Amino acid sequence: MWNISLKRFLCGVSLAAMLLLSVSVSAQKQDKKSLELKKKKLKKDIELAEQLLNETKKEKKKSISTLVTLNKNIEKREEYISTINSEIGLMNQQIEGNNNSIKSLHGEIKKLKDNYAAMVYFAYKNRDNYEKLMFVFAAADFNQAYKRLKYIQEYNEARKKQITIISGKQRELGLQVEELEQKKTEKKELLGSEVSEKKDLTQKKEEKEQVLADLQDKESQLKKDLEKKKKDAEKTEVAIQSLIKAEIERQRKRADEEREKAEALEMANNKTKNNKDIKIPHTEVKTSPKYHLSKDEADLNQSFSSNKGKLPWPVIQGIITEGFGPHQHPAFHDIFTFNNGVTISTGKGSLARSIFQGEVTGVTSIPGVGRLIIVRHGEYLSVYSNLEEVYVQTGDKVKAKQNIGKILFDSEEGKTEMNLQIWRGQNKLNPEDWLDRD
């Protein structure tokens, strides 16, 4: 019977298959959105690197800073091209999926039309209403007559449904074809973008080789400058260590004073109790092995810790041009340097801002290096160096994103960069693990 055949056909596509298709499409949309967001951020970083490169070029001479910025520019462009390739790969999957859907829809429509043609032919052969009535009245009993009448009604209804299904599938096919053409256009644009980016990348690599050659011609002078910078970095390190030790000592003394007060109160409590049997509440002082924190400080410490990977950047706009830890020199591969934090390059005139609320516990000036600020967040310390001006003083309370100083501009190399360090007690931490990556 045709109504039974139709029902079997409509149930042919399993619910599990439909769910899998839905999940796959959803995942592809999520992947596409993620790649687009990544591309947008990388494009922003590339534009900033280009802006910083132009600032260094204004000095009319090749410098290490120029080479470092070029390296970062190239790195971001390579990552951008890689993201485009991922997008193209995803687009190929989507195009293949569309082609399979179109092929499947063509097959479904053909089956539906064949079924409908058979129905029409059957209806044509049995078009006489008299024959239909005779088919009903020829039943052996009332129940059989009712079933035959119901069959005729369901059959007519099935024909109408078949027309609706065919129309729906044809509309779906039209949308799939339209979507396929759109994806082909997007892929073409991505391929064009990839070609353009590869051309720019080649140009930057050629520029890097020229800068590298010029710097190597001045190797002797550059190594002298590097030795001076190394000594400046050591002075900065000593200053930071000194401020941190002083802060820990200050906290220790404060804890000792609180402990002495608590002991005196305990003694007074015991004496009063012995004399008058009057109860005085006992005060307990809890201390930390590294820092002696009050309740508010402990809460701040916990809040800072829980925001790992979500802290705001110390500049409104910037890129990390040197990460945490040991690094091979960009021009001289036999020389290695160590960064206690991250070096962030930004535009001329940029301001440094606090990465979290806290208390300023140290402000100092280092000859030849600039000024330095330390902000305490419970057991954690954030250190901001290479500043030209400072807008806070020791003891000030600061908020997250509050401007605390102006970053020093190096007129010799045409660069504006600051160094951010994060410490816990006397242990250095990698700031990249703490800053928001978005």
C-alpha cells in the first residue's frame, strides 16, 4: 500500500543521523567563528607591529629594536597565514558537505517524484468514483468497509503530503545551492588574501635580512651597547629585589607587632579572668609563611590568584616583543639574555596601568633605566619598569586599569617599551600566563 510505503520512506533518515549532522554543522560554525576572531586579533597585532616599525624607521637607522619588531611582524603574519589556511580547510569541508547534501537531496527528490508518479498513475487507473464506492461496499462487513474507506482517505492525503514534501525539498535544494556558491566565493576571497599576505611576508623577510646584515656590520658597537643594557638590567634586578625584601620585612615587622598586641591582650584576659571572672574575647592572629596578610589582604590575594589568565594588559595597546625566560639574541646567536618578565612594545606617549587593584609598595628611579613601580596584591607583586614619569607614590591604593605612569621613549632606537614582572614572594612568574589573551 502506498501510504505504508510513504511512511517507511519518511522514516528512512534516522534521528541519530540528523543529530550528528546538526552537531557537525554547529561545530563548524563554532570553528569558523573562532578562526575569524583569531584573525581579527592577529590583524590588529600586525597593524600595531607595522605602526611600531614605522616609528623605529623614523630614526633613519637600523637598530636591534627594528629587528625585534620585524621578527614579531613576521611571526604574526605567519600565524595569520596559518589561520587563513585553517579557514580554507574548514571551507573545503563545508563545500564538500554542501555537495553531499545537494547530491542527497537530488536523490530524495527523485524518489519522491517516482513515488508521486506511481500514485498519480494508480489514481488515474482508479479515477472512477463508482469503482471506489463499489470497493467499499464490496467489503465483507462494516469494519472492513470502514478500513477501506479510511485507506482511500489516507491515500488522497498522502498524495497531498507528497506534493508538500517535494516542494519543501526543492526549496531546501535551492538554499543549499545558494549556500554552496556563497562558500565558493568566500574561499576565493580567502585564497586571494593568502596570496597577498604571503607577498607581504616575503617582503618583510627580505627587509629583515637587510637589517640583519647592517647590524652585523656594526657588531662590535652593538655588543658594547648590549653589555651596557645587561648591566642596566642587573641594576633593575637589584632594585626590585631590594624593594621586595624591604616589603617582606615590613610585613614581618607588622605581623610581629600584631602578635605582641595579641599576646598582651591574652595576658590581660587571663589576669582579668583570674581576678574578676570576666570573659574577654580571645584574638587569634593568622600568618602566612611568605607574607603576613590581614583578612582584606588575604581576600585580595585570592581574587588576584583566581583571575589568572584574565588580568588586563598594562597598556591599552601593545605586543609582547620579548617573553619570559632565556632568549637567544636576534642578531648574534652566540649571546643569550634572560627576561624576568615580559617586554611590551607600544606607541610613543603610551601610559602604564595597574593590572589589578592593590597598594603601591615601592617607587624608585634607576639611572639610565628609568623609573619603576611595585604594586602589591596580597602575596603577589606586579612590577612596572622603564617609565619616564610616575603618577603614584608609596602607600597609594590603585584600581585595575588605573594609569600609574608614562612609558619611556627611547629616542636612539625609536621605541617605546616597558617591562612587566609578576612575583609571588621572591618567586618570578611568567606574566603571559596571567594576562588576558583576547
